Amino acid sequence: MGFLNSSPPRLGIVCLARLTFEASLAEQWYAQVRARLGELDAVELCAIEKLVIEKPDADAAIEALRAKNIDALVIVSGTFALGGLAMQFAQAFADVPLMLWAWHEPREQTGKLRLNSLVGANVNASNLYKLGHRPFTLYTAHDDPNARTHLARFARVAGVLRDLRQLRIASIGGHAPGFEDLAVDKLALRRATGIEVVDVGLQTIVARAQAIAHDRARATASDLLQQFDDVVEISARQGDAFAALVLALQEFATENKFDALTLKCWGDLVEAYGIAGCGVVSVLNDRGIYIGCEGDVMGTVAMLIARRLTDVHPFLTDFVSVDAETNTGLMWHGGCAPMGLAHGAKHLFSHFAGGKGVTAGFALKPGRVTLLRLGDDGHNLRMLATTATALETEMVVRGTLARVKFDSDGMAFLDEILSNGWEHHLVMAYGEIVPELEMLARAMRVPITIK
């Protein structure tokens, strides 16, 4: 179905119990939990209704969950249960995220522990950790409304993780000259995430664009240019080349079933084709065909993750300045932000690459944002995130831009980037998704820095 149009995540859930505790109460509470989770939007609940008490119960539950092809599994300690049951599930579902959920004890006391749920989860967490698993944990009342929110987030992250394993990205032309920080180790990335990166020669796309019939390019250019408020700098030749490149990239991605592309969008492209690719990227990103500027594969993956978690187009940006007095920073790129993020007039310029353009220009809409980066330290993957508010921004320079006010110390965030060798691109995602990113990073076994 594609990374951005994926099927709902399938969330498996089982409830462990032991008859020396109040299994009947656990069964009652578990039925209430299933009813609440069954109301989750965009999540397919795959619940084992019968309590798992003995190994044969676990065998039957595993068979049923395997038939459902679950993407994540929640193991509830309805009561304390012997540790072998959770280990059995963990072994059967070693490739999906696991969560251990412990319930609070009932408020009504009877003189003995009624459930002992937390100790059961503690035993399971220790056993699984020592077996090499890293389960998520949740300790809350069975009827806590926040539990449903937490489990919905867990399911969404599991769906992202599942689909990352099927992700295909075309790296067109490699990365821009001098930007070695954007280079990607394709095999290391695939080993860690399952993502496939396919090298495509820049000339493949140039030839495809040049082969677009003139009348088709002209008709498409007319439609494309009408979406901008100002195109006075764009010649008819540039407009036709712009349209042909949009068509070439869109059709190439569709025909070859790529989830996203990266493009060496200036330098060699300008020399081989006559225009830069920034405006083309702006148009196609707005259509959900995400293209990472300057050949940034990891930034493109981060864009796709952000889009899945927010349902809003993200912006792959440079971080060009910080004002310590106002605790604000300027996020800017040469003209590639998705057009749907524009707030105010949308321009199409030819200022870039010696006047050969073609680049979009507008200020981005205000709103709450998360700034993130998926990168590497030269050896292993890592993630970075902080939160901010995108402000009403005046278009003081050409390009696509947003001024943001940081929630934490903007200078400290900059120091983290410069002192620890982070790549020079960030993704600006509309929405607050740090909890999801923390969960995703843990599931990927990738360290995350939150500033």
C-alpha cells in the first residue's frame, strides 16, 4: 500500500493470570480493557479473550496471534503469573515490539494480595531483558484513560516500524558536492531498519525529463505556475523544464514503486538539465512524493516518519541562525518546503544557481512543531529532537522559511548539533511527537537525545 498509505497496525493483547490469585477479577477487568481498546481509531485490535494460565493456553494464543500477523504485542499481568509464559510469547514474537502492562492493586483490601500484577510484570521484564529483549512497560490502573492513549501510541509506532522494513528510497545522483555529512551507509541502514536505498544515476531522470513531449510539458507548466502568486522571474523555457522534471520524477517514483526519493538537486542537476530542483521538490513534497534535498537519505526517512506521526507535511530545513535574546531560530531552505505549508504569498524564483532556479519562496504557517533528526555518529544510528513554536514569519530572504521559538534553550540545542557532529539538516514536523519518537527510537534500539 505504500509507506504513507499503510494498513492499520495490528495490536495483539493477551492477559496472563494464576489461579492462586483473583483470576476472576483479572478476567473482568480484562474484558473492560478489550472493550475500550476496541474503540481505538486506525488500530486493529487482535485480542485473546481467554486468560492465559498454563502453557497450552499460551500455545493456542500464539497460534491465533500468528494467524493475525500482529505488529505489536501487549502482555498484561492480570495477576502474577509464572515467568515462562511471557518468555514463550517473547520467543514467538521476537520481531515485534512488546509491552508489559501491570495493573494497580484493587482499592478494596481483603487481607492478601489480590492480583500481585506489578511483581509479575517485574519478573517478566527482568527475564526478557536478560534474554536480549527490550520490552516497553506500563504501570497504571486498568481503567486509566491515559492507558488507552499510551497503547494507541504504541500501536502507531509499531506500524511505522513495520513499514520502515519495507521502505524503498531512490537515491538520485547521490548527495550534493561537499556534503559528506549526508552520505549514507546503505548496508548499515538496511541492517538496522530494513530500509532499501537504490542508487539511480542523475542522467536517468534528466533523460526522462528531456523526453517529455513539449506540448505536455507546456500544459503542465500552465497548471503548475497557476498555483503560485508570483512567477514573473520564470521564463517559458524554465517553466517547461520545471514541469517536465515534476512529471519525470513523479512517474519514475510511481512506476518503480519507490516510497520516496532523494535528489542531487543543485550542482550536477543544474549543469546537466539547466535548472535546480528546489521548486520541483516543493511541488512533489506537497503531493506526498517526498524528496530529500541534496541527497539526504536519513533526512528523508525522518520526513516520512514525521508525516506518519503527524499527518501533516514536514519541512526538511537548514538551521541558519539563533537569536539568544528572543530564544528563536530561523529554519530556512532554498525553496523546497511543501507548498501546502505556505502562509501568505507563494513565489517561484529563478535566483538560485546563477539565475537558473527554479525555487519556491514563502513563509511557513505558524504552529507547534517538533524539530528532529535521524542521523548517525559515524558508526551507529541516532536520533535528536526538541520542540518549538513556529511563529508568524516575515519573508526576509528568498527561499522557504520559518522562525521558531524554542521551548528549551535554543543555544544549547545549537551547541548539541555543533559539538556532537549532527548533520546540517533538520526536519520540522507540525505537531508534538517527542513521546512517539522516544518510543520509536527505543524500538529501533537507537539512542535519542531530547533537548
